[in-house]
Amino acid sequence: MRFAVGLLCLAALLAARPALAQECSDSSNQSQLNECADRALIKTKAALKVAYDEIMDRLKDDPKGRERLAAAQKAWDAYSDAECDFSTGDTVNGSIHRMLVLQCHDELGKQRLEKLKAYLQCEEGDLACPVPAN
């Protein structure tokens, strides 16, 4: 039963993530799928670091702002861990589990990246934006 649930989860995730499915289409076993998901997450984490570092640089004259961003990122990391632990909990003993966790972190990371990128697009004088315009 868990195997069937895992396969259904995999099918749903791959349908929702056509780019990953296409990138990994040559994968023939779970280990290769895991490696592919890991590579995707590494790319997302690298992009997140670039955006985070750019925001920190823009906040160089605002130590309190830097502290708030660091606290927000720490809380987001904890949320991502907890959410992915929860959403993949039914597969914890299956071979698909690692891939699902990686894909979960990648998807949430991409959502966080979009938020950080939005902060980098703030207009001058936008009081609702915590990051100074470039």
C-alpha cells in the first residue's frame, strides 16, 4: 500500500514539475532520480544564497534590518524542514522518500527565492518594502 501511495506521490510531483521530469527523464532508477533531485536543490540553494547575500549587502547600513532578515531566514529554514518532514512522512520507510524530501525543499526554496527576488525589485520610497532600492 505504501509503495502505491509513493508511486502516486511521485506521479503527482512529476506532473507538477515538468522541468524536473524532463531533466530526469534519462534516470532509470531511484538512485539516479535522487541525484537529479539533489542537483536541482543545489541550484535552488545557490540562487537563494545569491539573493540573500544581495539583500544583506543592500542592508549594510541597517544592522537591525540584517538581523531581521537573518531571523526570517532561520525561521524559514525551520519551516521548510518541518513542512517537508510532514508532507513526506508517509514515505519515510520507502526508497522514494529521499527524492520527495529533496523535491519538497526545492519547491519551497523556489518559492522563497521568488520572495527574495521581489524584495530586490522594490521601488524607491516603497515603505512596505524592507529592502532599499538598488
